[in-house]
Amino acid sequence: MTIAEVFSSSDYRSPRDLISAGKLTITELFEWQARENPNLPFFQHFDGQKLNTITHAKLILAIRRAARYVRSRVGTTPKVVAVVANTGAYSKSASSSPTGLVTDHVLSTLDTITYSTTAVGIMRAGHTQFLISPRNVPIAIVDMLRKTDCRDVLVSPDGPTQELVQKAAQELEGVRVHPMPTFEDLFQPQAADDQLDDLPSTFNMDDVSLILHSSGNVTDYLVFAVAHSMTGSTNHPKPVRWTYKRIIGWSTTPCAS
């Protein structure tokens, strides 16, 4: 059955009315889909031998595992949690990993499914996710962490990204660097704690759930000291805050043809 056939099936339940009424945040939407459309596919990946489908029922377990992982690292008090990671895609030819990871940069070892699931898991844990591009330089990352009062950073395992974040951490007191969970950590066979009711159950539409950042000017980084002393401005990337309401509104806006 194709995706189009799934959505047009009489068995499919649409969350549109609940979303339009403002009764579902993006985090709650994943829980709702897992209950109402558990067999609906969300991800597909090739493991080197066959194409695998991750349904909403499987995905929600992984999201909860990511949430518990984050809470075990940074605590339960709501805070901003940054993610700095190189990501890749799946292929048969590239890696000894069971996920068959291949990347556009050989140094990357984090797949996009793990990245996306962890990002949602941060929100599911009651924290705000801050997605930072690894193309930034340390001083730009320091500036953004300071502006968002973020001191916890999840980092992909590749050497360049680890080095980048460690350099930033040396420039800002109190930064704690944590490893990203792996695909195997999140998409494992069901465990006893999968049914625990230990995560936040409600989310405020007006709370900030996601922080992205604008693009900075790389040239300015190279002349940072001069630019700062002469103008007081570094043209660093600027944090852009998204509330739950803004995310759900944007994600349900029809695309222009």
C-alpha cells in the first residue's frame, strides 16, 4: 500500500480537526498518531539487505526513549538543550553499522532518523530543542549558547564536531557536552520501561519548543576581533525561537504549487 493509499483509507484517522482547534501540539501529535494510526509508516531505511519501515507505533517508543535519555543527562527541569551533529543517509555500501550509514562527509556517523527522533525526544522530555549547524565556528556557537542560556549540548560522535563543541565549551563556563544516542539505543526491541508514565503529559502552545538560527557571515568570523573592536557587531547567527503554536501552524500550512 502506498502512502497516498494509506491516507485515503477508511482506517486512517485524521488529526486535522484537533490541530485546527488548537488541541494538539506537535509533541502530542506523535502520541496521538501512535494511538490512532499505529501502523502508519513514518520512516523507511535500507539496512544493507532490505527496506525497513518504521511505523508511528515504533517511532513513539523511540521518541520516548530519546526523551528519557535526555532527562537522564540534563535533568527534568525545563531548559534549552542544543544539538550539534553531522548527519547522513542510509546505503548498503558505506558502513559496518547495522543501519548501513553513508554520509556526504565520510567523518559523519549520525543518521538522519536518529537525529530527527532525538530532536522530537527533547521536546517530549519537556525541554526546548536548539538545533545548531556544525558549520558554525566555536565563537558563534558560544554566542548563541549565551544568548539562549543553553549549557547542555548533544553532539554527534564524529571527530570534527566533537572538537568544534569542545572548543566552544572551553570558552563558556558551565557547558556540559553529551553524546547523542545511537539508532540502536532508540530503535531496540521493546523494554520494560517503554510503558512507564514518567514523561510530561501536557504542553503549552505558547511555550518555546524549538530554537533555530539564522545564517552568519563566515568572512566576519575570520576578522572577528577587528569587526568587534570597530563596530561592536559580529554578524553572528541569531537564535530564532518557535513556539508550539508556531510549529504546528507552519507544519499544517499548504505548500505553494
